[in-house]
Amino acid sequence: MTQYTITLRNCAFFARHGVYSEEEVLGQRFFVDAVLTVEGGEAVEKDDLTGTVDYGKAFKAIEKVVMGQRRYLIEALALQVARTLCKRFKTIRRAEITIRKPNAPVEGVLDNIEVTVVYPQ
């Protein structure tokens, strides 16, 4: 069977995740990368969207999780995104989700804080 990768890179959302109350009040941007390993079956050969992952719907699934319930840890948020995608799209065999938080409350100069979760492991 044909296995391939779909990548959604730098999906941007404004949300209110984080440990500190200021993060909930002010909110901030989060950036999500999703690297999805997909079991293609006959979808690739037949050029059939119904047998693969519709990346527009995948984006919406990511958006719903990120814009939904507040999480203290972006690790927990990344895991929930991965689980949601794997449950929604049965052809996904592996989801590697990276979340970047550019305005993390850290004393010091840095571009962002980034966490990657792989599901299932």
C-alpha cells in the first residue's frame, strides 16, 4: 500500500493557553505544524479524495482544538490535536504535531517555545 505524508505548516491561531492568568486574559498567537503519515490505500491510484485526508477539514479540526478548551501545557494541547486528527481520519497512521508559542513568558530573548508530540508512539 502507498503511504505518504501530508504536512500543514504554520497554521496560526489566537488562543488563551498557558499556566499564567495573564496568558488567559491577554491571549496570544500559536503556530501549529501537523505532519501526518497517511495510509493511502487506493485513494492515490484512483485520485479519490474520499479515501485520504482532506487537509481543509484537517485544518478545521486543528482549529477547533486550539480554539477550544484552555490548556496549561502546550504539550497537552499538541497531544489533543494529534488524537483528534487520528480519530477523525482513520487513514492517519501517525501524527507529529508541533506547537510554537512565540510570546512565552520567559525572561530572556528567544524566538519561541516549541513542543512536538508524536501519536501514536
